[in-house]
Amino acid sequence: MITRLVATVLLLLVPVLGVWTFVTAPANGWWMPPTVSTFGPDIDYLFYLILWMVAFFFVLTEAILVYSVFVYSRKRADKATFSHGNHKLELLWTGIPAALLLVIAFSQMGTWAKIKFRGNIPEGEPLAHVWASQFDWRFQYAGADGVFGTMDDIENPFEFVVPVGEDVLFNLHSRDVLHSFSVLEFRLKQDAVPGMSIPVWFNCRETGSYELICMELCGWGHYKMNGRVRVVTREEYDAWITEKQADLMSNGMEERS
Amino acid sequence: MSAELVTPVAPGLGTPGWVREHHEHHELGFLRKYVFSTDHKVIGIQFMFTGLVFFLLGGLMAMAIRWQLAWPWTEMPVVGKLLFPQTGRVITPEFYTMLFTMHGTIMIFFVIIPLLTGAFGNYLIPLMIGAPDMAFPRLNMIGYWAMIPAIIFVLTGFFVEGGAAAAGWTAYPPLSTIAGQGGQTYWLLALTFVGLSSMCGAINYVTTIVKMRAPGLTLMRMPLAVWSLLIAALLQLFALPVLTAASIMQLLDRVLHTGFFTPANLLVNQLNPETLDAAAGGQPLLWQHLFWFYSHPAVYIMVVPAMGMASDIIAVHARKPIFGYKPMVYSMASIAGLGFIVWGHHMFASGMNPALGMTFMVSTIMIALPSAIKVFNWLGTLWGSRIRLTTPMLFALGFVSMFIIGGLSGIWMAATPVDIYIHDTYIVVAHFHYVVFAGSVLAIFAGIYHWFPKMFGRMMNETLGKIHFVGTFVFTNGVFYMMHQLGLAGLMRRTADPYAYEVFAHLKPVNVFISICAFCLLGWQVFFAFNFFHSLFRGRRAGRNPWSGASLEWEAPTPPGHGNFDRELKVFRGPYEYAAPEVEQDFVAQARDLRAEVAESA
């Protein structure tokens, strides 16, 4: 009797606490931070779509399990139902999940293509080349001549300064091992692979400073390989580039004159 | 001439095995009987003890990981002085990367796979199909002894210059091929020997199941545990060579400075110039493809046998036939089949062609279907059953409950756009621990409690077993459930200090809670260890069939002697004839000849 009660309660706590944890998590901040990129809401929508379907089947199956364990573990003299299965039920619980899974699969495709496919990547020259190495980030801008690899290139460590509300295209590189460029608020993540130049883009809707996280194991210092993405208005961005440019061309004597 | 030298012959192809055993049996010395044994039961038990010892080792590593995540860079109490004397009792980031690398490696290659396929595969297959032993007993012995160099190599890593492997259990190049971490070379050697061990097992399991089933035991009358082990063995046969080849290629990259995986023009801090000069033209993504071509099927090697064992245990203790036997077989087979075309879902963020990512997404999402079918059929089995809440049954029910969580959370990871966000976060950690720990490990516990009487001739203590279940179930969820929340908050895997980022500072209470649950989870296993060893010597004597099971292993004496069975077996029906109306008892054993009984009584 005690075993029966304990088993039922334990199995019942799984869906109850499971759902409760997910319901209360956002209030505690144990949840996705609000998104600020243009494709962020699309990803969040797909996440919630799957969450609702998953939650339904989670509660349904766990409830049937709890009910069965409670009801059929009662001591009885008679035998169990002698059944080897039911063809109609099998068709039902194959067909419905199959259809739902196909719906999930096909609903992902548009967003994936929009974010990742080469054809949908913003046209034109990239704003910057982003270089990852153990354990820091460097951001290389083309400078005044608009051409990468020339004398006036600006290389900024740690902080990636980009204009707000514009498609920001950059090429991601690694100098040594694998790294991953990830900004939670942008819902963006892309591995940096040595020997590959991977085009990545985002469009941030709000100015602010966001943490750049290396998400792929890159050695002992992986945990501290952080950076910043500072999203500023177009004017501030141009001013920043000009200032950096002046810095680069300076011989350090101008202020004195 | 000893009995081992005679190859057991498949029924129908010559003298049946059990006939041979009767007139050739003689006593073997201790070494031949218990150490260099060719008996599948002894080898299975050897795998079990090895696996359990490594389970403790891998578990202790997990505790160190949890200490660091809850209280990073803090002096470790009690054992800190012993383990980290040079670093002020603190785990260094270098050692932390070794810890999670070796935790994963040990748990996967030295615990779960050896326990499921090595221990249960060896022990159960011949007994459940009514065979006297494996088809190739010597190869079987080599299979176990190949684990010994693997164990030596994997542990050697900790004592060589540069320390143990520290590139994650996935060993992605170039991190794994550049200099430093001398242990990586030993890690690759260890993996090669583990592969050899699995291969010897897999060849044996497939041959034994195909050729040595008792008369009347058609494929569709095999217990699901046997089906699951056959499917796992086929997965190993077809996928493992790829990993072995890739490991050797990485070994060549490291030792002979070839350039399979290391690209040109690397600029690495603390570099070994020799390595980098030679390395050129390699492609890091190639390793990822080859590695996951084995290691994703390996995930199914780690869960399909658990499914099969849980099915058998549920049927026995629910006293009801498995609901939808054929769909159960087909769904396991399709999990394995689809398992070969889903490896790319580990690489959605890797820089692989996004069009390829889309196809991998569809195959991965569809693999949820056979998993769902299995869950529904387990629930169908329980419906209208007469459940006996024994310890093995509690663990099997726990397995079903936990597998539901692990299965469902996989859908997020399969969905490519959602995966952009959750890739490499703790939600992935939550997902695979729900499948492999909360799923497979609970099923392994169920299996140990269920087949312990057959293995050792004694029952395990039920009260202790139930106490073990309650704590294990509660703390397992305490450890792994909130990892979903950590992952949703974006916390990355494999970080030595989550609080190096402002966005993760508020997650500390969650990590502290998880760590405390983890310490309790490991501590609670005392109930298991005590029960296991106490029952080994003092447990209540078990009869031939203590659970009233219908499958063939319960026909053998307890514990089974050399050659397994003391009578000729013939199979008349499927393995799950519980609650059958034609007899008074609530089960009809597979080998029970009802017609002969009727003829006799008439």
C-alpha cells in the first residue's frame, strides 16, 4: 500500500512540478532574455509552438502513466486483460504524431532559410571581418577606403560596434580552434571554423550593449572568452568609425599643436 | 579437451549445443572459470562489475564538476587538499576541461555501452534465446579483455604531461590536434580499444541471435530485450568502423603530423610549431561528420537496449502481454535506421551547408515518431494490467516517465531555427541526461534488480531497493530538470565559470540547488551498493523463476551452470503470454508444451 502511494505520488509530481517549473521560470529570469533582433521573434514563435505541443503530450502521457500505476497496482485476484494490441489504436497514435511532427518540421523551414540560406543573406560587402582566437574577439573594419586588407583597416578588440536597424553582415573567422559567435538577445549563434569564412548577419532593433559569448569549447579559457556587441545609431556609428580612423592615422602629436 | 574449444553449433546445423555440454563438462580452474572465462555469463558479469566501478568514477567526476559550477574557484572541502594540493584546493580551468571531457568519455564508453551491450547483452542473449553460449566464446573473451588496454589508456591520460584529454568527449579538432594535452593521444588509443571490444561483442550477438535460437523461437517470438540488443549490435557493426577510422586519422594528425583535420595557417598561443608546420589542408568539419556518424547511432546504442529491457520488465511485473509487439519491434528498428541519417543535427551551428541542415532536421524530427509509438505502447501495456510494484518495476516505470521528458525535449534541438538559440546550451545537457541517465541508467538499475536473482542465485532486498528508487528518482529530477531552465536562459555547456558573464549571474541559486541534489544522488547510491553486495552473499535464495517470467532465461537453473540449460528447450509461443486464459496461472512460459500436458493428463 505504501509503495503504491509513494509510486503514484512520485510519478504524479513529474508532470505537476514539471509544468510548474516552466510556468514560473520566466518570472525568475530562468528563461530566454527578450529578443531585439529582427528574426528573434520568428525563432521564439517556433519555440513556443513546439513548447505547447510538447507540453500537451507530456501532460497526456504522464497522466495516463500515473493513472495506470495507481489503478492497476491495486491487489486483485483476477488476471490482467489479455490483449496483444489494437491495430486501430496503433494507426491512431502513429498517424496523429506523424502529422504533427511533419507540421513542426515544415513550419521551421521558412525561418531557417531566411536566416541561413546564402540567397537570403544581405547583399554587398560585409561590414566587418570577425576574428576569434583563444580567448578573445577582434573586429576588423574596412576603414575609409571601404576595402579590407589595406593599411587603413581598423581592428577593434573586444567590442563590435554596429549600427541599429540595419542588416549587419560580417564574415566569421577563427585563427586557431573552433569558437562560436553567440548573442542571446539576437538569437544568433554561429561556429567560427579555422580555414572557413562564414557569412553571418543580424539586424538589431534596439540600441544597447549586448554580451558576446563564445559557445563552442575552445580550451581552458573558454569560460572567459566574452566580448560585447554595442548597437548604436547610424550617426554614432559613423562618428565612432571616424574617430577610430583618426586614431589610426595619428602620430600622437596632434593634441599638442 | 575443454568444452570451450568446441564451437557451439547452431540448432538445425548439427549437434545442438546442450547435448554437447552433457558429456564434455568438467571442472575448470579458478582462472579459466572466473578470470579468462569464455562463458558468456561470467563475461557479462565482468562487464557489469567493470561498468559499475567506472560508474562510480565518472560519478565522482560529475561531483567535482558540480562543485565548480555552484561555487567556482572555491576551496573544495575535505577532498580538496588531497586532489588539488598545488592549486590551493581549487579546481583550475585546465583541470575542469579535463573533468567534463573524461566524465563524458567514461560514462559513454566505459559505463553505459559496456553495461547495456557488454553486461546485459552477454548475459541475456544466450539465456533468452535458449542457447548454451555465444557463437564465438573466445572472441567474446577477447571482447572483454580489449577493455583492459582501453581502461589503462584512458586512465594514463591523467598522469602524462599536459594532463588528460580536454577537448570534450567529442574531441573536435583543431583543439584536439594542436599541441598540449598529451592525454588526447591516449584518449584516442582508448577509444580504439573500446571499439574493438564493442566489435567483438556485436559480431557475437548478431551471429548468436541469427544462428543459435532454440527450436521454435522465431524472430517474432524473441523477447524485445533480445531484439533491442540485436539492433544495437547492428548499429555498432555498421557505424563503429567509421569512428575507429576517424580516431586513427586524428591519431595520425597528432603523432605523425598529417593534416586530415587540421587546417593550414593556424596561429595558436603556446603552439608546438612542429605540429602546425606539418598540418595543412585539413578540414575540421570532416571530423565532426565522421565522429557523429558513429556517435549519433551510439546514442541509440545507449537507449535502445534500455527500451528493450524495460519492455520485458514491464510485461513481467504488469502481468500482461506487451501491447503491440510488432510495432515495438518496428519502431526500434526504425529508430536505428533513421539513426544513420540524423548525425548532422549536431552540426546545425557548425558552418555546414544550411540546406543540408534542413534535411537533417526533417529526419531528426521524424525520429520522434518511433519513440512516441514506444511510449504509447508501454502505456497500452500498463492499461488493464495487474502491476506488481517490485523494485525492478518501479525503476522501469521511472524509465518510461523520464524517457518521455528526454524524448520530447529533443524536438526543440531538432528544429533548426530553435536550435540556433539552444545549441550548446544547458538544455542540450538536460536533454541527453534525461535520455542516458534518467532513461538508460534507471533501466540498467531495473535490469540489475530484475536479473540479479538469475545471475547470483539470490534476491536483492526489496525494501532497500524501494528506498534506493525513491531517492534516485527524486534527486535525478532535482539534478536534471532545472537544467532546461539554465539552457533557456542561454547558459553554455562546458563553462568553468558561468558567472563570468553578467547575463548568467542570477543563475547561481539554480546551480547551487542542482549541485546539492547531485551530491545527494551520488550519496543515495549507498543503498544500492550495500544492497548489491549484501544480497550477493546474504540475500534470500532465489528459485528458478522468482518473478514468474515467461521467457527462456527463467527455464535455466538459478544460477545457470556452464551450458545454461538442463533440458532440451522447444519454444511454442511468444515471450509475453501473461494472463493467458487457457491456463490457471497468470502466465504460460515460452517453452511450456501445453499439448503434451493435455495428452498426458488424458
